[in-house]
Amino acid sequence: MIQDLNDDTLKAMVTLLDDSDEGIIQQITHDLIQQGTELVPRLEAYWENTSNSLIQSRLEEIIHKVQFHQLKQELKDWVGSNDQSLFDGIVLINRHRYPNLDISSLRMQIESLRIETWLELRYELTALEKVRILSHIIYKIHGFTGANENPTEPANSYLNQVLEKKKGNALSLSILYLLISQKLGFPIYGVDLPQHFILCYLDDRVEALHQSIDQREVLFYINPLNNGMPFHRKEILEFLKLMKTEPQERFFRPCSTVDVIVRAINNLIRGYTDRNKTEMVYDLIELRTIIQQGKTTS
């Protein structure tokens, strides 16, 4: 790793980026990646101030590689952590497409939805009544809706875009619902269905709280694409029958946070594959592999 990269050294390295020797380009790229994301603003400044299109193109590639290298390390840390926060996990995936993502803005928007819901809650409310209030805030007051026309469009999978456009697919709307629910203390979890994603509300009676998530009874399910409408097990059975899929217990039980993030990556892979964005697909496959390897070793 190059230590204390000064302006003259960096300028000389950037100038060499129009060299025809691939070995030189690879060495410069390697050295710059080792500098970390702190170097990105300086590289962006060189990009803005050069008229050499080849240097600009190679700078763009290096900036992406620097950011992607950092992102992969942070994802490894997330997989290996005890917390595995849903918010942190989905932010990491969003940062692949939006490296300068305003994370504090996302937090504030989710917190605002939490406060708005919390102000409507009362102690004596049932689980069903709590969910109806939260669904009313999300879908009726703020107008979030399902992207039924083009669910594989990548924009419908990114949390920042969902919050901005108030439109998402089943998974991204579920993630938004989960993030608010977690802050409210609701025992709501994701359920990973084939070609769909729903939510479940677990038994929150005092006598059930000592049980593990896997042991607790599911009181009802929530459809993120139907204004948060509650429904029951028989509707899942009907859906699976329609999909010609054999029922499995995992289709009725909560999935893990890691499963949610992997599903988010898979949705993006499908969306970018449909649009022939090969480099994005390769990156996302690499991110998915990091998570899968982390699950195996943990």
C-alpha cells in the first residue's frame, strides 16, 4: 500500500492512466484501490478537470472498484456481526448503486413514519388493530403503492427510491414495513415465498415472549402489495396451489434478516439481467456469495 499519497504522486499516476500498457494500468488501479474510499473525492476532482475521455473512463472504473472493495469488506463485517441489522444490511446493498447515499435522510424518513404511527397507538389495541394503523399510515396517508406494472425494475428494489417515489415491489415495501415495525416493537417478520414476499405477525402475549421466534405462533400474515391487508394460512395454501408449488413449512414461518438481504440481491440480479446490465449482475453475485459464505462459516 502506498503511504501518504501526495498530490504530485497522484497526478503522475492519473496521467499514466492513458498508457497503452495494461500492466501499468493494473498496477495503478491496484495501488489506488489500496488507498481506500478517502481517495475518491480527489479522484473525482481529477475526473472533472480532465478532458481526456480515456482517463475519465478509467477513473470511473477505479472509483467504482475502490468503493466496491470497501463495500465488500463492510458486508463481510455485517454478515459476521451478532446484530445483522436489517437497516444496515439494506443500506449496504443500496450503496452498491448509490455510493453517496444519504443514510441519515433514510433514518429520518423512517423515524418520521414511526413517530406518526406511534402517536396513533394505545396500550389496549390488539395486534390486528396495530397493524391496521401502521398500514393506514403507510398506504393511505403517505400513498405507498405496489409497482405491479414493472416489479423487476431495479429502482423498485432500492429503499431510497421507494421512499422518494412511494412505490416498490413486494420485498422493498415489506422491508419498509419491517423497519418501522422494529422501531415500534411489533413482532413482525418477513416470510420468503416463491415469487412473492409477505409479512407475519407473531404471538406477542406475555406467555409467548419467552419462546424463540421459531416456536412462536403466527397470528396472521400481511400482504405488502395489498395495502398491508391481513390474511391467514389458507390464502398462502391457495397461492402455492396456484403457483403449482408444494407447501413447505418455511413458506409459513419467519425468515432471517440474512434471507431478506439475499432476496433483495436476487431481485436486483433478475432486474439487471433483464436489462443486460452485466457488470451490475456480476457485482451483485459477488455480494451474494460473500453473504452465503458468511452464513456457512458462522
